[in-house]
Amino acid sequence: MPTPEQKIDQLRFAIAAKRAEAQEKHDKATSAELRAITEDVKDLSKQLSAAITEGAEPCEGCGELPLGMVQQIAVKNEALDYFEIGCSKVCRHKRAQGFSRAQAVQKWNDAKYLPPTNREDALTNNVTELDAQGTKLSS
Ligand SMILES: [Zn+2]
């Protein structure tokens, strides 16, 4: 059975391929074809969210399952994955982040949410945290 990490890799690859297909076909495809691709991307994105949040508990505020996302950010010219788990319903301020899926899930389950600041502040805070870890690892 694939691990969540393997599923995430496969799904990200599949989503990127679909997006590339949409871009490539953009001028030639019918709107129905493009809609079908959009639907595929939506479906894959749902599966991706489910893989990212595997092991995450329902939101303590509203009981809904959280959503997960992953994106790449650049830290010192290096592309890093950055995971976020958050409530998609009423408690939008509840968001946990990590540089691995497991870290984000752990923070979410421990209710270690981001302070309710704007997104860029949150990113900067996390980058600082990673620098500290990176230094520790290489020394
Ligand atoms: Zn909630």
C-alpha cells in the first residue's frame, strides 16, 4: 500500500500533468474538454487533500475534516515543500503548517495553530524555524 507521501507525489505529478495538458490544449480544446480537465484536477486535488490530512483529527472547533495543501516555496534558492492543514469551514483561522506532511498533521492534532496573522508573516516564521533546524542537521 502506498504511503501518504507516495500518494502525494503521484497526485502532484498527475495534477501538474493535467494542468500542462489544459495549457497546451487551451486554444484547440472545446470548452467541454477543458471543463473535463478542470473536473479531473478538482478530483485529484480532493484526493491530494485527503492524502495530506491522513491521520489528522477532525477540527476541534466544528468537527469537520480539515483540508490539506502543499506548495513549493523558495528558501535560499532551494525549492521546499510546505504543507498546510486547515479548517475549511467556520474556523478558517485554525491552520497548521509544516515542512513535512507529518509535521503539519502533528501540529494540527496538537492544536498548535498559526497565530492569526497574515499568511506572509506565517511563512516567514516557518522559514526561520527551518533555518534553525537546517543548521542543527548540518553541524
Ligand atoms: Zn473547524
